Amino acid sequence: MPSTLSKAQQLQLEAYRILTGLLQNDDNLFWRRTDILLAINGGMLTAIGLMAKLQNAATSLRAVLVAVCFVGVIVCVFWLFIARRSEAFYNHWYEQLKFLERKYLAPMKIFQIADEFFSKGRVKLGSEEFKLGFLARTVHMFVAMQILSVVFSFVWALLGVYLLFHT
């Protein structure tokens, strides 16, 4: 670190570096978790499809099919909680970074400008203006994953009810 910075400024800059690392790590974890949960749902749907074909030969598979649907709902409920918790941590790190920029690292405005960009849908940097589309501004990744988990929960519940009463 440059020797022109005071000890307090060096500590704030180090905190900023740590927080950006935490933010990036949380983002990576979010997508890894999402990939895993999508794969689990896809695998269970594939298993349902394969077992449904076998069900003609063995009617005892109905209970297994319904149980898989029940597990699917449970997985999606956990997915919803995981997405909400991930969003909370991401927002926590993000707000701390904006605070550090405002309070201790005044020339830096990376996260403050990003916040303006996503809230207003446009930002001017130098002589160039950047615009963000309406959907990109209104549908946040965490909200999209929460909606997806709820949709999958309903699919599992409907499939389970169908299998329970129509096979």
C-alpha cells in the first residue's frame, strides 16, 4: 500500500478489498448452489419420467413417485430459503462497500455508481451514458431464483397430486 495513506486509510482500503472478495465469493456460491439445485430438480424429474413408464408393470411405484414429488417440494422450499439468505448476505456486503466508499474512501464510487445504475437504469461515466433495460433493472437475480424455486414447488405439488389421484 502506498506510504502516503494513513494507517486508518490502509485499514479501510484493506476492509474494502476483503468485502469485494466476500461479495464475489457469495456471488459464485449463489450460482453454484443454483446449478446444483437445478440439477437435483432435473434429475428427480428424469427419475419420475423413467419410473412412470415402469409403473404400468408395477402399480406399487405410485407411492415412490408421490414421495419423489414430496421431496421435490422440500428441495424447492430449501432452495427458496437459500436464495433469500444469499440475497441478504450479498446486500449486506454491498451496503458495507457503499458505506466504506462514502465514509472513508471518498474518491472511490464503484458501488455507489453501480447502485445508481441499477436503481435509475442509467448512469453517465465521463462523456458516455450507459442504460439498463427495464427487465434487467426490475428482475434481480435473487428474486428470479426465488420465483423459480416457487414455480418448481408448484410443479412438484401438481405432479404429485396428479400421480396420487390419476394413475
